Amino acid sequence: MPSYFTGPIRYRSEGGAIVTVENLYAECAGCGAENYSDYSIRRKWAEKHAEKCRALPRR
């Protein structure tokens, strides 16, 4: 993980849910998918997941 981490990165999914990349994990607010890999892998996973996930945001 880069030492310059400044906050979460968010991607909007096809269904409108937010996929968030945090310091230690990434999570989709629509379908609940999670990723705990290395930071750079999490970012790529989140971007690809947001492109494919059609889940609506959970309330």
C-alpha cells in the first residue's frame, strides 16, 4: 500500500451502487462483494467490479 493513502476511492457500479476502496479492503455496497488483496490489486478489482455489477444500492 502506498504511504500516501489519503482516503477512500469510490466507483459507481452499473446498477448505481458504490464500490469503495479503503485502506485495508474494497467493498461493493450493492452486492456485498469484498476484496482484501494488495492495494493496487484492490483498486483494479473495484474498477472492474463496478463495470460489471448490476446490483442496486442497499438501503
